[in-house]
Amino acid sequence: MVWRMFSKPSLWDIQDWGGFVCSASPRTLADIKQQQQLCKQLLMLHQSYLKEISHHMPTLLYTFLFNISLLLFLEVFALLVF
């Protein structure tokens, strides 16, 4: 778990932190402002991850479809040969 503190946070980490930070009960006006700032930063980080993921989705989909079609071809080929 310690190595994750030094690496790029995952989407799940951001959501966990957002739930923790944004649901905390602030005690002073400074706490409220700090909490709002942290929530905005986490939201921006979350949105950047979603953009990054959506950018790679077509590639992942094509790779998945290629793998499925390759497996079907190999299975049909194996049925014909054996």
C-alpha cells in the first residue's frame, strides 16, 4: 500500500479520497474553504482520468473484438482439422 502513495493514483483511489474528503465535517471557515478546494481538485483529477479512459476505449474495444474473433477462428479451425 505504501508504494501507491508514490505512484499515480488510480481512478478508484480518487473516488475513495473524494468520498472521504468531501464528506468530512469542517469545523471552521478555513476548513470549509480547504475542503472545497480539495473537492474541486479531486473532481478535476477525476475528470482528467475519465477523458484519458474514454480516449483509449476504441482501442480496447477493437483489441477485445480482435481477440474474440481470433479465438473463434482457432476453434473452428481446430474443429475442422481434428
